Amino acid sequence: MASLPYTPVEMTAIDGSRGVHRRWSVIAYRDLFGALLVETRWGRCGCVGRTLIRCFPNEAAAGRYVSQLLARRRSAVKRIGVGYALRNAARGDLETNDTNVICVDRA
């Protein structure tokens, strides 16, 4: 299972010919009370977008949730016709493959 992204992971899916200009990001952090939160932001590039913050009892549950989110991003080519490219990540276990689809190191 991948470790949690305690630094923001930001991705974009852009295809001007199709009118697709999307952004997506995820970050995990602990609040002042020690609760583990995963914050996801998405929307059209340049717009305010939406934010969803979910609370988890432990890192394993949060890790499963983040893995599901990244799996959904990997299926973007089938859903919207363009894959997400990594814009910003200070993590060594996230990378893009030859089709700009996010891969997670499961080691």
C-alpha cells in the first residue's frame, strides 16, 4: 500500500481540442486534535472548484481511500479521453508512465 501524500499531489488533464481543462489534487494531514484528514480538490483549471475533506480512524483506511482516488484518476483516459499528468509532487513513489497516467509504487 502506498504511503499517504503528506505533501500535495497535483494533477491536470488538458486537451484543448476536446475542451478538457481539469485539475485535481489530494493531500493528507492531521488536524489540531490529531484526526487524520484527506483533502481532495478538483475542478476546471482557473476556477474555484470543489473541496472534499474526509476524516479517517487510521492511516490504513486513509491509504485505501487515496489508492481508490488514484485508481479513478488512472481511468480518466477511458472516461474523459485524456489522462492526468502530474504537476507537483514531492514524493518519490508517484510517477507518470508513457501515457501520463499516475502510477503508485506499491512496495
